[in-house]
Amino acid sequence: MVEYLSTLYRTAAVRLEVDREFSDKLLPGRSVRQGDPLSPLILNLIMNEILAEVPDQSKSEPHSQKWCVTKFGLKLAHAKCAAFSLIPSEKTNKIKVITDPQFTAGGREVPKLSVLLTVRYLGVRFAETGPVIQGIEMLPLLERIIRAPLKPQQGLKILETYLIPRFTHSLVLGRTSYSLLRKLDRQVRAAVRRWLRLPNDIPGAFFHSPIKQGGLGILSFETTIPRLTFARLEQLKTSQYEVACVVGSSVWVDRRMRWCKLSRKRDED
């Protein structure tokens, strides 16, 4: 895998198109291509190496050691930095969030996030307790497809290939709810009814049933997201990576798996 990725990014080239004119081939020297699905994987692999280089004492005493990420070809961007400081309270058996600045990046203080603020990491919003339910605005994007001069089959292709997968990553890795997933499905069905000019009495199963069974084969958020989430969490429990196994045995993962199983049971009923 490492050799494959190394070869891919050493030989891959991009070309820019401006006013129907193409530039010469460009060879990126760092980072990954915009929208590349390998981006989260590569970033996590790099972060594993960086965190392994951090001395043990600096993990508990952030000011006692200075560690450098430049040898990995990285630079800290202050505008993209944020920090949570969590301190356990033995008296109240709770976790306190410290908001006083304690870290610096590029000579500037890194903003500390309070309980009311979140930070975005790889498309997922995080608070001090972990991933949070984030709002997803799909209606404006559906309206753009409806207003575009497209044939019905072209609109379906854009919906299935680009629009729905755009939200799958954050819904699977983040937190969501049944109500949000059902809301997204209703919005998709309403938009498809409009551009296909379908009557209102068409059942919802027609939209999500496989094409071979006479349906449109549109992915259902309510049934697909819990299934994909459950599969990822199961891989954590059976991973050969020790840290992943520890995370897979956590209370949070068990709670999420119960949520996924409940969704599956409701789907079967």
C-alpha cells in the first residue's frame, strides 16, 4: 500500500483548464489532490507517524518539549488550528473544559474551544464530547438540479453519483439521527417527483427499490447510513491495530452499534 501510494503521487499529474485552454502537466509536490478519496486515509497515516514521534513526557506537559512536523513536509496553519483542553474532576466525576489559551502555532496563540463551539475535521464536526449532529442543507443543491436544463435521467445520474455520496462520509463518520435521515430521504423523493413529474400517490419504495425490481435504485439514507456505520464499527473491533481495537471496545462504539442494530430491525419490520 505504501509503495502504491508513493508511486501514485510521484507520477500523477494534473492540468488546469481556464477559458478552454489547458496548462502543461503539473506535478504536485505535497498534499493531495482536491476531492481525492484517499485524502482522509493519507492524512491519518501521517498523523499516526507524527503522534508516534511525540515524546511521552510532552503528551502530559505540552510546554516541556517542542516537536517539529516539518520533516513530514507539514506546516502548522494558525487559521486552521483549534484545541480542546479536557481535565477530569475527581470531586464531581465530570470533565472540565479549560478555555484559557495554552498552545501556540507559528508564534500565535491557538484558540481554545468552549462547550458551545465545534471544530471540523475531515468533514465531521467535533465537540468536546466527540462527533456532533451537524445540519445538512440538501434542498439548495436539489433546487440547482431541478432548475438546470437537464433530462430526467441526467438529473438522476447527478443525484446518485455526486449529490448523495457528498453527504455519506460525514453521516457515517459523524453523528446523525433517524429524523435527519428521514428528512433527507423525503427531500430527495420530493425533488425526484418534480423532475420526473410523478403523481403524489407513488409509494416511497418505488424510489429506493433496485432497478431490477422496477424501482429507481436511489440510495435511502435511513437504511444505508446505519448499515455502513455498523460495518465500520465492526471493523474497529476486529482490527489488527491495537489502538483501533481499544476504540472499538469503548462505550461510545457500543452505543452507536446498538443504534445501528435498532435501525436494521426497524427496516426489517
